[in-house]
Amino acid sequence: MTEAYLGDRKLFSLSYFPAASYGYLQGIVTGWIAGWASDGFLKGKRWPVIALYNSVVLVTAIALAVLPLWEHLGGHFALYYLSGAGTNIAGLYFAWINEICGTDAEKRALSLAMSNDARFVLQSIVPNFVWKQVDYPKATKGLWYTAGLSIFLMFIIATVRYLHNRDKVLAIRAANVDKDQESESPGVYENYDDLDAKR
């Protein structure tokens, strides 16, 4: 059996280039950094890391789409590796959903299920239409799709933040109203001895 070559490289060895970006190095390192940052100096805030990593995906997708392919191979190579930095933080999404919906088990279960289903659709079905093999090596359609998806995700992050903060304010107001009503209402006696004592 003869081995296939592309230039001076064995064809199978070319598979190691994307493995470092998406399969191993980027996924492990960026996942650790994201988890440590959100649990460490960000004190449990998930959305800043999600927004930052999403911004990296947005910028690299646009840069790869507009950069001429055959004139800047080094730039494409660097951007390709950098683009994997924002794709391996699913754990933060699920942690954020659990924290936001922590008081309502049904809402949490529904949100996690919908998020998981959307992830599978976006990772396994949509790429069949926007990341077609015939579009490579430039794959402009897929890159613009990724940029658009990143912009949409930024909108989702901002909307969820706004609604979550609004719900917290409403919950605090409701708790204060309940306290005021308790202080204004007459005392409730725990047993008949207390009632007798008051007479």
C-alpha cells in the first residue's frame, strides 16, 4: 500500500493540525481558563467569560472571511487556531442556566433541555448546509454564518442578563412588601396560652 502525500507531507499527518485547535490543546486549556476565571476573580459570574469567548469567535470568523486566503497563509493559520478558543465552554453555559433557574426546577429542566437540543442542531445539522466541502478551503459561507451566530448569541446574553436582573429586583421588592405587611398585621398567637396571657 502506498502512502498519499500532499507536497512533502504525508496526507494522514495533516489531520494533526486541526486536532490541536479543536480536539485537544485549545479545548483543555481554554476550558480550564474559562472555569477558573469565572469561579475565581469573577466570583461566580459566568456571562463575562461567555461574552469574551464569543467575541473571540466573532472576530476570528470575520477576519478569516475577509482575509485573502492564498496571500496570508500564516495569518489564516494563526486565526484558525485562535478560533478554537471560544468553542469549548459548554460547561459555563449549563452552569449559568442552573444558577439563573435555580429556584424553579421545571424552568431549569426545560431551559437545559432546549439549550442542549439547540447545541446539537447547531453542531450537527446546520453545518451540513453552511460548511459544505465544496466551499473549502475558503468556506466563506460558514464563516459568515459563524459571525452571525456570534452576534445573535451576544443579543441572547444581553437579554438573559437584563431579564435575570429584572427578576432579582422584582423578587427583592416582593420580599420587602411581604415584610411590611407582616409588620402592619396584628400578631398571630402560636397557642392558646399566649392568647390567655394577653387577656
